[in-house]
Amino acid sequence: MMLTMRSILCGVLASVTLAAQAPPQFEVASIRPAAEQVERANVGVHISDAQVRISYFSLKDYIAFAYEMPFSRIDAPDWLGQARFDIAGKVPDGVTSAQVPAMLRTLLADRFELKTHRESKEFQVYALVVRKEGLRLKESAKLAGEPDSRNSGTVNVAASGGANGLTMDFGGGSTFTFGNNHFDMRRATLRDVAETLSRLMDRPVIDATGLTGQYDLAFDLTPEEYSAVLIRSAVNAGVVLPPQALRLLDGASNDSFSGPLQQFGLTLESRKSPLEVIVVDSMRRTPTDN
């Protein structure tokens, strides 16, 4: 009897362990091609206790989100930055928003037959560092009565972009705007700053400051630098631009930000660094049916 009971208990524990190791999945999920947006693109992420809605993400964006890897460190064919989809999913009971990336990984593998591997590659990068004279940024003031959505169970992120610039609202008072030659980040960590600059420059930017506070910083670029940065950000996002637009990058500086950042006691250092990347081995261009 004791031997039989021990066998049953081992079997139960083994099944629980296997269930715990099984990747989390959405109860129900739909994937649809995003409606075409011409003059201005609107992107959104909403995660609540029961629902996930993501709109106008490219497949490369989804992979970056799913693997919690900066966009600049997704090694993928160019077309993955062009096709855009909306995804809606129901979150199982007892699953937190922290598990949404894992559920997305499962969904991409199931519906797009995504296959990836991780590897380390050496990159030319810009390292965001504090200058010798020290940091000249004050930490952002706390917003009375407003929770930081990034530390709660609900996530609401909205972004839009077009010819007049980019706007992002990360919730909890954390915002980024880049328009009319002006760069403005509010309640941003320096890691946020580095990841944002990675989308605007010709190489990855890594945070090498070691600082964890949230800061406000704003500065202006020259009209020529601003135009070049907008074009470079579109190229990084996989947007196909006409040759006349790309020619505006000829002779443009690859680093429009080191100078303005100096007023805050920051700068960008060019260096080589090994970074982990997600390499896309294969992926369907369209998902299997809902």
C-alpha cells in the first residue's frame, strides 16, 4: 500500500511539475493584419488582468516584446519590420501581466511557426555614460496619487508617429516626444533613454551609467540633424523610403546626440561590445487561421 501510494504521489508531482514547465498560453487569441495607416501610425498596447490588445506592431516588434530584447538586437530579415498585425488575447485566470511575453512567444511559435536561437555577437555600439564632471540631472518628481503603470497589473502604452515626429505615452507620467527639432523624455530611466536612442541611431545604444532613477531631459537638434534622425528611425523600423529621402543621410552625422547630452553630464562613447541577440531562423509571413 505504501509503495503504491508513493508511486501515485510521485506521478501526481511529476504531472504538476510538467504542467508548471509548460509554456503559458492565451486561452483565445486572434491575429489580424493591421489596417493601413498612411499619414500617421498609431500603435498601442493594453494589458489588463484578463485581456491583451496590441495594435499595429510589426513582427519584429512582437519578437522584441516576446523575448524582452531591445528592438536593435533582433537579427531578422528586413520584411519582418514591414508587415504589421493586431493581436488580441484572453489571459488565463491566475496569470499575471509579467507572463504576457512568454504567452506571446508561444503564440508566435504556434501561429507563425517562429524559430529562433540566442547567440552573442560583437557590435559597434554607443555606450551612454556619465561624464567626468558628474550627472547634471535631477530625479523626476513623484506624481501624487498616480501609480506607476509599469509596476502594476495593468499596462497602457500608446505611440504615434508621422512626418511631424513621434509621441509615446508609457503610463505613470512616463512620456517621450520627438518633434519640431525637439527631444523630450519625462520620468525616464537612463536605460529607457538608451533604448530609445537605439531606434534613432545607426547602432545599438547601451546604458553604462549604472543609475536606476527616473529623470526628465529635453533638448533641441538642428533642423538638419532632426531630419536625418527621423529618416534613420524609419529605416531602423523597416520602413521602405524612396531614394531621395535616403540621400538626405549622405554626409549627415551618425551621432546627433552626444553634444546635446553633455549639458546633463552625459555622453555617448563609441566602443565594441558583445551583446546577446535573438536570431530569427525561420518564420511564416502570415499566421495560420484564427
